[in-house]
Amino acid sequence: MDHFKVLIIGGAITGLTLAHCLEQAGIDYVLFEKHHDISANIGGAIGLQPNGCRILDQLGVWDRLKQFRNDIGDTVTHLPDGFISIYPSSWYQAMLGYPVTMINRTNLLGVLHTSLKYQDRIKVGAKAIAIRPSSTSNGRLSVLTEDGQHYHGDVVVGADGVHGITRAAMWQMADLEKRGVITDQERNSMTIDYACIIGITEPAAAVTQIMKPERLYGCDHPHAFWLVSPNTDHTIIWVVVTKLDKTYIHPVVPQWSKEETMARLDLLADYQLFRTIKFRDLWERTPSISSVPISPTYTETTTSLTESAQVMQSKLANLCAASYRTTRVHALETFTAWLLARYVMRIISKPVCFLNIKTMAAAVTLEYLPLPDRVIRASARRARAWRKWKTILRISCIVLVGIIGGGCLSFLW
Ligand SMILES: Cc1cc2nc3c(=O)[nH]c(=O)nc-3n(C[C@H](O)[C@H](O)[C@H](O)COP(=O)(O)OP(=O)(O)OC[C@H]3O[C@@H](n4cnc5c(N)ncnc54)[C@H](O)[C@@H]3O)c2cc1C
């Protein structure tokens, strides 16, 4: 497509993935990232779900991630009373062709960045400071960067995270068109209840003997829970999610100094993570940590949107609500949450896995790119598995009806 240009603000997972999508579609773009080194960006491990891996495969990125991935075979949950439950995740690989995998955020960003074809379209150290309607004929919008450069394009995509400038700029433009169209409810729709502290540890041998790669450990405690991902290179990435003192409304975000973060971690040091391992065993050997406020709540808004945007908004709202509920269950916020984590999850884990596979199989793919062979093979395996389960179900029903019918007949006789 000639002369059509997309301006992407933000060079992390969303922005770089979009850049790949545009390159594959032959659409011109410029990407702005405020940091000078994209892959030196901070963070811990990112969990990729099979449907996300499928998109990366379509984009030709998946195989390049192989050496950095920690594919999850089992998810292990540990509760404060010592209860341990193991949920196998290997079904995902078999049924969808891709695993649930953990990958160091910097490695993921590095591969996404370096595998782009047009490196000159990536502007690093370029902080976008304003988005305006363009006064030239080079496109409908312009992005102004901190160094005074103007870039013109037809579409601006905000991939600048929850604290980025794009949302504010959209609100400002919408307000100019029709005053009050963005309601106070929408402006205050993002709330923050939890903070997430992330670290990468080189643990003692005693820890690596107990916590194994290919397992993702979830350790639930009241108002705090951990995700611990041991890597094949003997490092361990840990994430602790803790409840904040109150609900904050974006953009008021609690910022902790290094000392405050350390003090919070110190309070959590004696929490048991798994068997004999305490959190102290990990964080005392962690050279650097980062903390990010997380905002799982998002209230559905009533602003008039196009039909497709409404569908997307509704999906996002459902996703945020589900993520908020999951966070509350893992942080054992209520007695019901504890019951769910302790008893119910164990019973429903297989049907949930089944439903997840169904949802992920039907999730979005890039329609303009061919599906990789492993998707086609997995789809055939799924069809065979469904047929097998249907046959088992039918035979079980016939046997059950036979037993009940036989019982009734012998009773009547
Ligand atoms: C520092 C950090 C660490 C994280 N660590 C983890 C983790 O360990 N595990 C996990 O599961 N999730 C983590 N997340 C969250 C996760 O990365 C995001 O939720 C998710 O991947 C969404 O990615 P994104 O690309 O949309 O936005 P983000 O990851 O938030 O990235 C936004 C990008 O936009 C850039 N940017 C912002 N404003 C401007 C601007 N004005 N001009 C130019 N560039 C701009 C930022 O520098 C950043 O690179 C982290 C997020 C951040 C910001």
C-alpha cells in the first residue's frame, strides 16, 4: 500500500509485534521508543499463551525464541497450609502445537527488535511528546518527538503502555470534536489495587534442586502471591503481587523508592514459597528488582464506538474482569477465594484446560499470512481427540442408560 504510513508510539511487545505485522503486510511505518536500547528495557518473565505463540510463528519470530524459552510442562500451586497441587500444561502443546512458555522480557524484546527487516524505521531514544492533526499533506496526523522532529502519518497507534500519552491525546482530540464525549466515568475507569515486584535471581544450589525448570510455581498467600519461573540457565525469575493499602485511580499511581520496595520485600521474606524454600532464599540473592503497579480493573464505558471497536472493548473488559478475579483468588482475598484455590480448582482444572484449548484454537490469527504446519497438525490431532472423547461419552451414556434401564426392568419384574 503506497503512501499509507502508520506511526507507532512505544517499542515494547505490542509496538514491535505490530511492526512485524505491518512489514508482513507491506505497510510503511515508523516506531518511536523513548529508551535508547529497546532490549535493555526492564522487566522479568513474560508468559506467552499458545495463541500468542501462534501469531509469533506466523510472523517468523517463534523459532528465533527457542533458545530463550522455558516451556511449561506443569504448573505447581502451593498454599500456606502446605497444600500442593500440580496441573499439567502439556496438553496445550499437544492440542495447539504451542506450549505455555515463560521468556525473559528483555530477550523477547531483543528478538522482536533485531528480527525486523527495516531497522531504519525504528527510532530509539525518541520520546513522543505530542500527537496532533497534521497541517501538511504528508498524512492526517503528526507525532512530535522530544528532540523537535515532526513525523507525519495516517494512523497513530498507541503501544506506549497504560501510562503513555496516546490515550490522553485521543481524549483531547475527542473533546475538541464534541465536548464532554469522554465522561468522568471513562477518565477514572482504570483502578490500581495491586503492585507487582519483579526480580531475577541466581539462586543457591539448594533452591535449584527443589524448583525445576519446565515448572511454573504459583505460591498463594493472603494479599500476596508469587509466580516463580526457574530457567534452564539456572536463574530464577520471580514476581510477587501484593495488595496496596487502597484502590488508586489512574493516573495517581503509587511510586515506591528503592528503600520502600526493599522494606516491603523484607516483610514478605519469611513467606513459604514451596516446600522448604522461603522468599528470603530468592530475594536476598537478587541483584536488581523493579516494581510496576498493576491495573487489572477496567470499567466498561458508554462512549459511542464503532461496532468492531465495541466488540473489542467488550472482550477487553471481560479479560480485565477475569484477570482481576484471578488475581483476587491467588491473593486469597476471601473465604470463597480460598475454597476455590484449595478445592474447586483441583476438580475443574481439566475441564478448564479443555475450554482454554477450545478458546485458544478459535483465537485470532493473521488472516493474510499462512498458518504454520504445526497448527495444521495440531488441528488434526484435536479433531481426533474430540472424536475419541465423543465416542467415549456416547458409549458411557449407552452403558449408563443400559444399567439404569436394566435396573428398572428387574425391579418391575
Ligand atoms: C518496565 C516494565 C516491566 C514489565 N515487566 C513485566 C514482567 O516481568 N512480566 C509481565 O508479565 N509483564 C511485565 N510488564 C507488563 C507487560 O510488558 C505489558 O503488560 C504487556 O506486555 C504490554 O506491553 P506493551 O508493549 O503494550 O506496553 P509496555 O510493555 O508497557 O511498553 C510500552 C513501551 O512504550 C514506551 N513508551 C512509553 N511512552 C512513550 C513515549 N511517549 N514515546 C515513546 N515510547 C514510549 C515504553 O518505553 C515501553 O517500551 C512490564 C511492563 C513494564 C513497563
